[in-house]
Amino acid sequence: MRASTFRPDPGSPVPAGWKAMDEFAAGIDANRLPPTDALIGQIWTLRRSDGVDTELRFRTADLVDWTRGAESGSDWYQAIESAAGVYFLDQTFAARPYYSEVHLVHLPSARTIRVSSTIAEQPIPAMPRVTQEFHPGTVDPGDGRTPSGEVPGPTRDLIGWRAVYRYSPNHLYEHLYLSSERYCWQCLIGEQRGHGDVDLATTWKLAPDHYVFTFREFLIPVAATWLYNLDAMRSTGKFFGLGQDGSVRNAPGGAHIAELGRVSYPDGAQPV
């Protein structure tokens, strides 16, 4: 499969001067938590709710051997520990460059969320080019632990919340969570200053004060997956999509979060 560049044809709705992913994402990981090598030598079994099991054997700090049914391979990964026993586990696959997975892992409860992102071969009219799928699951890190607590799933907890995200001295964004399906963003400092949009979004709750927030942009081929630790007011995540030359990009990011407030809706007038 060959992915074409996102640069639009004449008459495209993409505004003049709109930034590509590799333009706005450069340096957006300055405030990201560092990767960990603590998983080296461990073997995890991830069990999805649809019955699909994946075994991960962490060989080095960035190479994992995996087995899923009849499929197996050795591919790149990166693990970030956002809180004690809470991991953002990012994987890409050499044989499937337009596909990536993130597992959000809460070891204390043995609960997980898998977010998979796929870049379509060609643009999709009026739809984001990068799509995402979500699966709750469990993790066995080798000790046979029993899952506890609530099964992760979609949440409305962030609706109406407003916050700013400081990714670096040169990257400051504001988010307003409009509904269970959309959020609004604008750039206050950075390459995209003055730009903003409303995009498709999905929020799941992994555990108390730990949320998985994702979005899929309409104007350029990019989706993002974030793990919010609201105890520490930090976000850890990544952008996955196409750069301005049409090549696949998997760009890390992370931010300090500052709350601005929350909108309260009257009874009978709740967002979807």
C-alpha cells in the first residue's frame, strides 16, 4: 500500500498555511516523561475483551517479541510509566507501516485499553483519514493476578472541561471537551498559533484519575492517543499520521496540564 501526500488539490477545504504534522510536532515532546527500560526481560499476556490474546516478550528497551494467534514478530516499542504501575505502551510494526497500537496498562487493577490507529490508503471524503478502534482488556504480567475494579470503557467525565497543555516552551494548546464525540482546540503558542478546529474525539476511563483521550483530525491525516494522569496533571501520548511528504510519522508528545474551568449544562440540554 502506498500512502499519498496529504497536500490538497485546488479547492480543498484545507486553509492556506495550515501546518503539516511534522511542522507542528517538532519539539512537542519536550515535556514528555522519559521512556523506561523496566520491562526488559518481562513477559506480559494481554487479553482483549473479544478473546484475542497477545504475548509480549520485552527483549530490549525498544524491541519486543510478540505473538498473537498464528502471527508473530519482533518490532519497535516504547514504554512510558506515567504513574506507579501505569504504562503508555506504544508499538509500530515494520510489516504494517500504516498501522500502530497503543496499550494503556494499569497494573494495579490488571486492566488495559488497546487503541489501534490505521491510516487509509487514500483520503476519505468528509472523514478523518486516520481511524481508531478501542478494546478493553486485561494484563497478566507473569504473576497470574486477577483483574479488579471497573472494566475500562467510554466516559463522559471530561465533557465541559477546559484546560491548557504546555508541551514545550514553544507549544501551548487549549482544549475544550464539547461532547462524547468532539473536542475543540486552539494553539496559543507555537507553529499553529491562531489555528484551531473541532475534531472527532473519544475518551475512555482506564482507572480513577487516569483517562485515555484520542482525536482524529479532519484537515490533515493525523490521529493522537493520550494518557492523562490527572493526579499529576500530566499527559503522555503520540501523534500518528502522514508528514508533508506523505511518509508515515509516529511523533511523541507530552504536556503539563493546567485547568481553566468547567462548563455546566442545564438539565435536559446535555451534549451527546
